[in-house]
Amino acid sequence: MDKVRDLNTRGVTQAPYGRLADGQAITQFTLANANGLVAKIIDFGGIITELHAPDRDGRFADVVLGFDSLDGYEGDNPYFGALIGRYANRIANGRFTLDGREVVLPANNGANHLHGGPGGFHKVKWQAGVEGDILRLAYRSVDGEQGYPGNLDVTVSYQLNDDNELIVRFEAVADKPTPVNLTQHSYFNLAAGGESGSDILDHLLTIDADTFVGIDAASIPLGTLSPVTGTPFDFRTPRPIGERVGQPDKQLRHGQGYDHNFVLNKPNGREMTRAAHVLEPSSGRVLELFTEEPGVQFYSGNFLDGSLGGKGRSYGHRSGFCLEPQHFPDSPNRPRFPNVILRPGQVYQTESRFRFSVQGGGTNA
């Protein structure tokens, strides 16, 4: 950890980050704001490899899980820091019917399709460009890629502003009807990214949701929304992540912990609202998620088992959590869920903001 930052490095810089197995050169972009916050992002998978934020004493530390080199990200891993598409979360049995035609996708999570398939957006090189303090990443997903219909042109921008917000904006257009549900999949540990083997169970979590999407044993939606009242899923007031994660609850058994989509309270539809607030008591670090999306997938790192590591530590059980703003799982098969079909002539647009602060302080470090 380091306490002093050179504030003259504000903006976006870049440096080589290695080569993929096929020889493609990968670049790492460093975003820095006036307060010393730093986010490092590579053009492979749009992955956030580092995110440095201060504690209450002004000490900066990397608060995201990740690897030391490109090899870890290119290999098999649980989507550390990556962009997810075309469809975040699960699609049951890897198939759905669109305008009367069955679409078949690769099954990469048991019988189901997860996070765009094995060759989803997390495993491709994006075309990168810098405009002022904004990193823009572009990718064309061609017709039939991972089974999805139509060419999809996607642009993602990352911006780190002086309010200590990492802003993620998605935009996409398609030439055939296709489901689109994009998200960012960073694993956070506000106690310095899991330094010294710490878990996330003492983090105090608030989620502004009265209901969540109940799932079966394969993590596929049951089709109805479940009230959080009287359940371990009630985070409407701050509760430690670990307080109830071990309770004998069927939904917790199905997810092997928290791995559920929370339905955000949005009285006016798609407006930007605060979805979640997380406080790590020992450091005082705070993360708030603001999003235009109707849901957020909260995942408590249930399948981390210590077999992966980086940054000088191994990633044990529940050493990181994810807050993934998105639409609901399996929506192409659930007409009652919010629409995820993008049609020609329409523009998919959504924005989320990850805001960092310190307990008792303002938004600035």
C-alpha cells in the first residue's frame, strides 16, 4: 500500500501488457483522477486489473481481485474484472425462441449458457481509443458468434472522474433481433483486495431491493419474484454479508450462498438510482453502485476456493464479492421479465457508476 500519489498523472496513460497465445499485443490503460484514485484496464476482455482507493488514513490499496500477468486472465478464471456479453447471467438449457425461431447457444454452466458463453466478451480483444479522460473500447460480435443472431456493434467507455466515480457506459446496435444484457464483473474486497487472506463477510451491505429473483438448484429463475422481507436476502438496511449466509435457507443452498439478482426499487423506471452501498469497517472504505439497470446480481464469492491467486495472495472462499448491474437471468425465456431483445434501429444504452469514498469523509480522498 502507498499513501502518496503523484496527482500530476491525472488522465489516461498506456503501456504494453504482454501478448495473447495467438500473438496479439495487449495494452494496459491507466486512468487516474485529481484525488489519486487509479483504475487499470486492459483491452483484452475490457478487464479492470487494478483499482486503487484510499482508506480512512489516506492509504491507497488495490481493492479488486486479479492476476499478476495476462496469462491468468487468458486462462480459465471466474471472470475477474471482465466485461460480460452478449448476455450476462444464465440462459436456461442454452436456448430460447426469438420471433418463432429457436436459438441454440453453447452450454458452459452445466446444461445452461452463462455470461455469453466460453468465447464471450470477456475473452476477446477490444479496439481501444482514448478521448480526453475516457477510455473507449469497441467490438463487433459477428452474426452467429457464440450462437447469437445478428452482428452486434458494442462500445464501452470507462471514465474515472474527480467525484471518485468509475463510470461504465455501454452502447450497442444490431442488424438482427438479438438479446443483449451487458455488465461489468469485478470482484471487490475493500479490505485492500483480500490482503492477508481476508474475506468479505464483515463488509456491511445495503441493497435497495424489496424483491429478488428466486432460483432453482441450477441457478435458473423460478419465474416469480420473491419478497426479501423475513429472509436472509433483506439488505434494505446495512447487514454484514456473512451474518446470514450460512442459514438453512433453500435459496442460499441453491446459490451456495448469495448468487442472486436483486430487483431494484425504481419508481420511475430506468432512472439512475443507488442500487447498493458497501462499507468495510476496518478500513472505512465505501463503495456505492448507481445504475440505470433494473437489477443487480450480488455474488458472495462462493466458488472461490484458494486455487487461484495473484497480487501476492490466494483467493480463498468468499474473498471477494461482485455487484453486477444487469437485467434478469433467463429473460429471453421469461416474457414477464423486463425486455432484453435489441432490434434493428434501436440503440442499447446503459450506464453504471462505482463511487468510492471513506466512512465519515466526502466523495474526495
